[in-house]
Amino acid sequence: MSHVQDLIIDKAYIGGQWRDADRHFSVTNPATGETLAEVPDLNAEEVREAIGAADAAWAGWKRKTAKERSALLRAWFNSIMDHQEALAELMTREQGKPLAESRGEVAYGAAFVEFYAEEAKRVAGETLPGHGPDKRILVFREPVGVVAAITPWNFPLAMITRKCAPAMAAGCTVVVKPAEATPLTALALAKLAEDVGIPAGVLNVVTSSSPREVGPVLTGDARVRKVSFTGSTPVGKILLAQCADTVKKASMELGGNAPFIVFDDADLDAAVEGAIASKYRNSGQTCVCTNRFLVQDGVYDAFVEKLAKRVGELKVGNGLEDGVVQGPLINSAAVDKVQSHIADALDNGARLVAGGEALEGTFFQPTVLADVTTDMRVAREETFGPLAPVFRFSSDDEAIAMANDTEFGLAAYFYATDYRRIWRTMEQLEYGMVAINEGILSTELAPFGGVKESGLGREGSRHGLDEYTELKYACVGGL
Ligand code: ADP
């Protein structure tokens, strides 16, 4: 059992070396403002070195047998789970989420490593009927090469493993650039990878406080063959444009504007529990968090009342304290955004039924607004905070039209019991993921990802591994 202090590392990890730099930046605890560490602020040249290290390690890593890569990933999984408690505490300190959620994220993030350790052994090609009697067609699945993974702060562990594990399973090497708010969990993961013998250069972690400076290094270097990004849609668009120059492959897991539809025939108590899980997890700071509750006339008042009551019971505080289910928001800009969305809605006729106030630091009361309409900012913009706006609808067609009236298409949720309505709604929602009578849908077993401006590609399941392989077709002739 390790202690959290053993996992706080203030060096970047390049080519198997723990590296310092001339400049540093602070990592702070959003619940207390305390500085946890000063980590290296790498420059463009140092990031290029990491790409070089990943490139140099690639040949050896892809030549290993699938079983060897599988065993190393499995050992990494075991090590992550052995350090679950210390990693969870570290994550709560640097990110703010309640300890129970951090423990859950360690298990969820580790599950990707376990899954792809297994899947590594099943990267099979195929033989196809030839186009002539003397020809044979062989199809191989080969690793794409060096991968740059750029990850956000809201899931400091899982967003890294769900890119690195399939990439490494496929035979790729990786340079991870974690979010500047949460580099410590990434560095701890790298230490555990080193401890179990993952070879130098296969996994590199570059810390930087200036993504605008090092981002173009990762997207512009021809040795990087693929960029896998999770973060906001505007940044995803910048990265995609930058990738065009060297025609890099890209996976993009971007923003959402998730609807949560409650039909007249829904089990209301189940819907309220699903609403709490989907809206207030990580204080509303996940890309699949509900942004818009769409509730049918017949159950509107009852749903709002039950939801407001449950939300009033959510305990806000430092995530390390017992019973806390709502930690701080990541920074003051996040608080400003929630406040501005609430102010705009109230100015335009919404009704406050729970919360509404900023608390000390970056804590915020979980909030519910009723009588919300589509001309308010909350209808279009991702709040990324603990605010539940409740809209009203009459017919199923109106609900579907409202749900799809967005440029995003990541997750959608709905509660209903009539099976025809369930099928119809499931098919008509223009989303990459639909949760039916469920408030949580993330799992390593399913393909996670969005349509429209919510992204490209899928993470999780066997499809998540395809993102890191290229097909090579060999035509064998003259037989
Ligand atoms: P969030 O709003 O969740 O912070 P961002 O999209 O800003 O989402 O950040 C997600 C990741 O993208 C972080 O690692 C961040 O450092 C990185 N990032 C932000 N801006 C850029 C950029 N211009 N180029 C490359 N990476 C960036």
C-alpha cells in the first residue's frame, strides 16, 4: 500500500528518464488553494525530444509479441489497482472530485488497461478471396505509430488510460500531454508503468502550462502519426486544422449538449436518480453530463419538485471529507460561467428552485432552474457545472426536435416505459450514445464517442483499438 506522497512526482517522463526543466508551474488543490507540486514547464524542444523517444521506442515495441505487450499492460493494470487508494487521494487533491468518485475513476480507468491487455492478443487480420486464380489477398492490422494524446483535467486518469492502453496494445508508442491543472495523476501513472517494466520511450508524459506553444509541436511533427484529443470543441477544431498539414489521423472526443428527456410514462423516482447521476457527477464537469432536462407536461411539476428536493440534499465540500458528493469547480472561470448562465436564464424568465449561489473558493451550490426556454444561453452552451435547467415539452416530436437542435451529438438520456416510444426515441436521437432509463453510460466495454461536432472516433470496446491500427493489404500474385 503506497502513500499519496510516494506518487507525487515533480518531473516529466521522457524516454524512461525523469526530467526537470528551467521553468516550472504550480499544481494546486482547487478545494484549498494549497500548492501540491511545481512541475516542469517543458518547451517545444523538450517536447520534440519526447516525440523522438517515442519514435525510437516504436520499432522495439511493435516487434514484441502481442502476448508480451499484453502481459506488460496487465501488470500495469494490477499496479494501478494496487495503488487505487493513493491514486484516488492524489486525484481528489489535484482535481477536487469527491474521494468516492476518484476511487471509481481509478477502477474505471484501470479497466481500460485490463480490457486492452486482453484485446492486444486479438489484433487479427484476414484473408480475402483473391481477384484472380493466381492471387491471394492478405490484410494485416499494423500499429499507426507514435501517438500524441492530449487530455483534459476532468478525468485525470481515465482519459489517459483509454487512449494509452489501446494504443500500446496495438503496438504504438505515446506522448501524453496532460491538462495543466492535473499533470500529477498522469505522472503517477507513468511511474507505475515504469515500475512494472514498460520499456523506456513507450509512454512519455510532457508537462506544460502553455498548450498553445507545445500543441503545434505535437500536431506538426511528421513522426507523430496520430493525435487523440479529449477536450473542448473549439480546441479540437484547432488541432484538426493543425493535423491537416501532415495528414495525421485524429480521434476527437469533444463537447456535448446532452438532453435528458423525461416522458409522461417514465418512472419518476428512477428518472430523478438518473438525473442526479448524470448531472451532478464531478459537479457537472463531464462531457456527458446532462445539459438540458426536457420534461413532458404531465410530469413536469412533479419532476421539478422531486429533483429540487434531492439536489438540496447534496453535500458540498472538500472531496476528502466524508459524505461530500459535490467538490469544488476546477477554477474561478468555471464559477463565472455557471453564474452567467444562471443570471441570463433568470433575466429571461426562468425560476430558481434549488441552489443558485456561489460559495467560498470555487464551490457552487447545486442548482435547478425551472421554466427554462430555448432562447436562453443554457439551451445552446455547455455549462460544465452543477446547473440543471428544466425545459418543458408536449409531444414526442417536439422533444426529439429540441433534443437534436444542437451542433453537438455526444450523449443523450431518456426515461420512458412504452417500448414503442423507447425504440422510436432511441432511433431518432442524433447522438453517438443513448442511455435509456439509465443515468451513467461510460464503460470500457462500449464504444464511447460522438457525432456532429462532438467528435471523431470511438474509445472503449474492440472499436477503440481499431483507432490505433492501420490496414495493410498485401496482394500475393504469380502463384
Ligand atoms: P477544458 O475546457 O476541458 O480545459 P480544453 O480543450 O481547453 O478543455 O483542454 C483540454 C486539453 O487541451 C488540455 O490538455 C489543454 O492543455 C489542451 N489545449 C488547450 N488549448 C490547446 C491548444 N491550442 N493546442 C493544444 N492543446 C490545447
